[in-house]
Amino acid sequence: MSKRHLILIDFPWMRDKDPRVPLGHASLLATLSQNSDLVCHSFVRPINDKDEFCVDQVWNEIHSLIYANKGTGIDIAIGAYVWAEDVIQNLLPRIRSHLPLGRIILGGPQISYSSYGLERLYPEADVFIRGYGEIALLALTSTNGQEVIEGVHYAGDYDENKQTIVDLDILPSPFLSGIIPLHNRKFIRWESQRGCPFSCSFCQHKEAGAKLRKREFCAGRIFSEIDLFCEHNIEEIAVLDPIFNASSQSIAILNRFRDNGFCGRLSLQCRAEMITEEFVQLVKGMNVKLEFGLQTIHLSEGKVVRRQNNMKKVQQNLSLVAAEGIEFEISVIFGLPTQTLSSFTETVDWCLSSGVNTIKAFPLMLLRGTELEERKSEWGLVESTDSMPVVLSSSTYSLADWKAMAKLSEALKETEGNHPKEVGKLVLFSQKMEIKMPRFRPNGIPLVSETISNKGEQSTYVG
């Protein structure tokens, strides 16, 4: 039997310390390696590399791979993310014209959270995978036919709009299998669970975990990976779990690191209300940074996005964390439905009073397929018109209000680690700031504008 070839394409948004192969891409590679009749060509190009990313150069490399394997069965699979949407739309017609027989397979969030009409969005594609793609892609690349695979939609067929079903216990580890080499590696991203038990209407994590038989990887895999990290003296681990302390294994995981004498740094995304005394006592002797996604302090704003915080519990637990000297940061969102400039300023003021050294404020984005995206007209949410649109105005805040909130975000970025204690001082400082949108989206591809002018009449972002 002749071998089939797969070109697995990924355009990640990466940071300087990230491994060359992103964790999700590596997980796909580890699973695909189980097919001995498949030759997988990994193609990873960080889209936010402003010095090196070029669409035409990317196409030339893809074309060379297709040409080099001419005469063999070739599929091309692409992970579709919001930040790469324009690039993918640019490449698909070129790929189609040079791949008359091979299949174009699309997966990733832009596919997983689209309902009906994928063929209209991506007319060149042959196959779509909704949900976690490891097992579905393995099944697809093991056949040339159109076998029924849960979560897989073939262009032109009736679309059942289903997500894949994945058993996390059978997925091979990209670390234990050596797909992500750890020799001389100082920083990694890691996961011990997938999906989220909560249902915030602006977030895609909820649906991502809807079809999981279990959300957590098995203890055997997790502990073996931890042992391996410690053996290689990894210095920093960013844990990608949406809510680390929602896991039934969170305490056991931390104890495993401690038992191994791990001296590196752990970054953990946590829910403030779920912090316990046991958890605090365990992490206070470790090099840990806790990241709390608060989003807003206002019950009315939280209610419309299904993110209602128990602020009494939040305040109590953050005080406990601060009292023990544990490093933590808080992230909030500006541009929420029913939000105003005044209410956002009050949220920032509350955060300043919590004892936190780092507050991050992000603009609201209406991610494809989320409840908030589907209901945006109810609050008059108006988006920008660039490649990664953000909400710029609503029935409760104007574009001018949004700019003021965005400037507060810039001021928070500028003063990380040393925020003013009074929100009034931060507001005064923010008035001098320039809004730099590349912080929130790729800067390696052409955009409508690099900054939003301080003068409203020059803004090009009104949708």
C-alpha cells in the first residue's frame, strides 16, 4: 500500500518563549503518528511574526511541498483561528488550484463554532472537523472515502452540525512521545484538562468541552509528564487549563510538582470563588502566579454574559491570596453589553484596591458561534471592520467612551507591576496614551490601521 501524505498547517499566535511546535499541533502529530502509512509534513508559521511572516512566502513553501510529493495522495489540513482568517482565505484558492485531487481539511475554532453554511464560508474546502480534531483527523487520513465520523462534515452533504467525541485517555502525550523535545527547553505550555464547566456567553471553551466523556487527562499521563518536566529542569510552565482549580486533580498535580522538588514557575488560570485554604497553603511555598479572569465586578454586566461573580467570595479569597504573598493578576473586559465608561472605571478601581500588581484589560471580541455573537443586535454591539474585529460601541457606550476605556487598558499595560493606587491617577495618565491595537491581534499582515487616532474624526474602525 502506497503511503498517503498530509500537510498539517498551523498559523499560531506565538510568544517569544513558545516552543516552535504549539501544543495543539503537537497533539495532532502525536496521534497521527499512529498511522504508519501516513507521512505527515508539519508546517508551522507564527502569524504574528512581523519580521518573517509573509503570505506569498508561505504559499511558495506550501506549493513546494505539494510539488515535491506530486503523484502521491496528498491531503492538506489547516487549523482555522480568528487571527489567521484573512490569511487562510487568501491561501485556499491557491491551494485548490494546485491540489485538484487531494482533500482540503479545515478544523479549529473558526470551524468548530460555525453552524450551518461552512461551504459558503470556505468554498474550496472538502472536509470540516468540528471539535477536538485528533481522532477525527486520524480516521480521515486512514481512508480515501467518506466514512461517517462523528463531528466530520463533508462539503455538499447534509450538515448535522455535530462536534467530535474524544476520549482523552487514549490520546498520546506530545511530551512523552517526544513530539515536543524538552532538551534545553526552559518554557512550555501544558494542559491537564480541556473544556470548561461554566457557560460564559463570550467564550468558546464551554462548547469545546461539551462532548468530552471526561474533561481531565488521566492521572498516569499527567504525573508522567510532570516527572519528565522535572527531570529536564523546565523553568516555566504556563498551564492552559481554562480553570485549573476546577479540576478534581488540581491538588494532586501541585503535590506531584512539590514531591519532585520542582523549582520552576507555574502560571495557573483560576476561578477566584473556587480558591480554598488548602490550595492557598499548597501554592504559597511554590513559585506560582495565579491568573484570575474577573471580567467585571458588576452583577448586571455579568448576568448578560453569563459570568456572574460572587464578589463577596472573590474579595475574601483574593485577600487571602494577597495576605500569603502569592503573586496574582486580574483580567477584565471592556466593551461588554450594558457596560459604560463609568462602570468599567469602577471595575478597574476595585481591582486596584485588591492588592494586585498586574491588571490586564482586553477588548470584547465576538467569537464565532458564541451566544454573545449570535445576540449582538440586542445590545446594539458594533464591531470594527478589520481582520480581528472588536466591539467599538453599543447602546450604552459610544466610540468615544470605548476609546477612553481602551486608553485605560493601555495605561494598565504601561504600569504593570506598579499600578497607581488611585483610579483617578490612572485615568489622568491614560489620557496621554495612544491605542495600539496590534497588542490584541497579528501585526504581521496588513491591517486597516495600526492605531486608533486620538482624534475621533480619523478613526477608521467604525463598523
